[in-house]
Amino acid sequence: MRRLVAICLCLATVAVQAAASPDIFLGDSLRQLGLAPLAREKTDGFGLERHGAKGLPTFVAEANKDYLLVEGVKFYLDDPIGLLRGKLTVTRIDYDKVIVPLAWRLPTPRPAAQRILLDPGHGGKDPGKVHPTLNYTEKAATLDTAIRLKLLLEKQGCEVLLTRDRDVAIELDDRAPMASKAKVDLFVSLHYNGGAAGDHSSAGIETYCLTPTGQHSTNKAAGRADLTAEPGNRFDTFNLQLAFNVQRQLLTQTGAEDRGVRRSRFAVLRTLTCPGILIEGGFVSSRTEGALIANATYRQKIAQAIADGIADYGRQLRAK
Ligand SMILES: [Zn+2]
């Protein structure tokens, strides 16, 4: 009987360990990275912490939220932020895969950001999302944005290639290999979003990077059990920095709702041999945002923000 109890206890311990990586105190961990607690603001409630330091991003965290705000940009976490003895906690995996890459200096050797492959989503027989009344397609909007972005990046001195420069179909699995074939430094896939049938109010911009090794994807439909390491995971830190810089510029320049930096094992990101991101530049299906995307001035704004985000990322690569 005693032996049976011992076995049961042992199994219970294993189950607890498998359920979640151990939590660590957010403030103590950030202090190791050179950040210090910042003054509270009047509106801050219980369970909200601010951390920052000169030359480092500001982190705002709140108990029970499944994201952190980094310089005001939403970063989704694997697990909600916890509260223990009045202090916030995060899981070890979120600390290693989200916080450290954003707060610590970039590892060396660092890739360049000079030769860039832009990937306008969809094309040919695949229109992507279709606007219900304004009569435009996602495939047309992404191609137009890519051509605008190409010009802006070339003005910044970059060399720019496109996965497609006209209305043709390209298989999802064929897009990432084009990056390695062309030996580019950076891959940027451009998309616009769509809500479920009848949803005309969901809006906002989100930027995806490949789910870092050991983390779960934020699009739950992809399955929380998929923890496979992919070739693109060699660039986890750079993917995250690129996503951060681009998402921050997109939010600042458009004023769109922040749907955050998200993670997915998308076919276009999995096998990349360089850093890459996928941008969902707003909802075609939204009454208001869908009308904005139909407008060339707005698409120019989106292109400018992405170009500026890539320039910011390039400056970080060159920083000491
Ligand atoms: Zn799309």
C-alpha cells in the first residue's frame, strides 16, 4: 500500500512538471538584464508593473494578461502573467523566448538587412480576402503594397526582389525556398486580414514571426502540441526584433488597433534561411479598415511604416 502511494506521488510530480515551465519573478529577471522598476502612473491598478532603463525598451506587464507591452507594442506570451506574493511572474519559456531577445543585445554574427525578398500574399486563382462591396481583393492590395514598399526600400539603398510582380499563383510551399535561392537577408510576406463570415467590425494590424522553438503558436488552431524546431528557428531572436520594429512603426504611422506580435508555424516562415515575418496589415472585412485599405494613400502609409521598421531593425543590427 505504501509503495502504491509512493508511485502515485511520483506520477503527480511528473504531471505538474509537464504542465508548465517554472515561473520566475518578472522584476527580478528584468533586473538581471539591466532594467529597473519605473514610477507608477496614476491610472495603474494593482498587479501592474513598469520596468525600463535608458537605451532599453520599456516593459509594462499586468497580472492575468496573456501579453506584455514592449514600448507599447503587444507581445503575446505562452502563458498569462501570474501574481505571487504581490509580484508578477512569467514562465521560463516566455522569459527566454520573448523577454531576453527584446532586452538583451543581439547575438553575433548578425545577418544583414540589405537584400530583401517581398512576398505579396495570394495571386492568380487565389484572391485571398475579398471586400464585399468595394470590389477589391487581398491579392491586388498586397501586390500594390509590395510595389510601393519596393520603391521605398530601394530609396533606402536596399536591393529588393518580389516573389511575384504580377497576378500569378504561387504555392505557399514555394515562397520560402525563393528566399534561399535568391540568397536574401530578409523575407517579408504581405497580407491583409479577414474576419469570420458576417464580422465587419474586427480590425487592427498584427505581425507574425515563426514560433520560437519550444513555444506554442498564438493561432491556437495550429495546435498547442506542435513544438517542432524548424530551419527558420535559427533566427528566432532576429525574427522577433524584426517583427517588433515593423509592428511598432505600423501602429505609430496608421493609428490602427494593435493586434500584437504573434507566433505561427506558417509554411512561408518555417523553412526560411534568413529572418522573416508575415504582416497582416488590417482587415479587408472591416467596414472602416476595409475602406482604408481600398485607398492608395493608406497603402502608401502601410508601405512607408514597413520600410521605416526595416530601417530601424537594420540600425539595431549595426549597433554595438
Ligand atoms: Zn492572406
